[in-house]
Amino acid sequence: MAAYDGARNPREHVLMELQTLSDALMCKVFPTTLTGPARAWFNSLEAGSIRSFRDLANIFISRFIAGVPADRKTSYSETVKQRRNESLREYVARFNTEALQIPDLDEGRAVEAMQKGTTSREFFSSLSRKFPTSLAELMKRAEKYIRQDDALMTSRFAKEAADKGKAPEERRPERQEKRQNKQYT
């Protein structure tokens, strides 16, 4: 069992496997699962102030309630924007991770939020031409553009575009040799 240090959701920590044990045993074992500030808090409790594990759990949760994540609303998805130098694949994965943390997600608003948050012109244009009706459809279409981006990154076009911006000495050796050979012929 992972130790609790005060940084995570205290409810999840209290709902541990120990609940099948006797009340007295749970009260004795529980402090062994605490570290750092959580352990210091427990050690500061007044002797005899706890009558049951339920009391201990309630006091513990009240003390560490800041570790309980707030319920997010669909509007939160509008804050998830594609970052500079973040691939479409990375953005979609991050957007999905955030969307999974929204209990009552409005799919239509989430789809719109992803469209507004992307920096991929091709993907944005596709979504503008035919707006997806669900997240499943959105992800299917995103996958098409992700595969296209992946293929482009490994293609000779991407390599040539990258070479255009480099100084001659930075270019790939075989191209440099060809240029040098042309000069001597």
C-alpha cells in the first residue's frame, strides 16, 4: 500500500483494504501508512481524542480535504490548448486525459473546445467543414491527421524542409558530397 503524505485525495487513502479489519486494528495500522506532513499531523493529535476508525477517518479527511480534486466542468476543456511545438498526437492525448477528469462532460462543447484549441490548420479546417457529432467521431478524425503528421515527419519532404534551413556544413553528408562533386565536374 502506498504511503500517504498529504498531497493526494485523503478519501481514496481511507478507503483502503484495511476496512475489512477490526476497528481497533485499523486505528493502529492506519498511522503506519502516513508519511511527511500527514504523519506529523497524526502525531500531533491529542491522546484519547479518537474513539473509532470512523472518527479518525473523518478528522483525517477534514484535515487533508485540499487534496481532494475539485469537480471540473465542461468549460475546463476550453482551457486545454495545443502548446507550441506540441504534436497533434500529444495534444489529443493530453486533451483526452483532461476530458476524462470531467464527470458530466458535454461532448458537443468538448468537441468545439478541441477544435478551438488545436494549432493544426488541416485538422481545424476538417472540423470546420464537417463538425463531428461525438468525441468518438472526433478522435477517429484526429487519428487520421495524426497518422498523416507521423508519415510526413518520416518522409523525405520533411527531411528536405529541415535541410533548407541549415547551413551547408550542417546538411547531411551525402548531399554535401554530391554538391562538392558537382563543383569539380
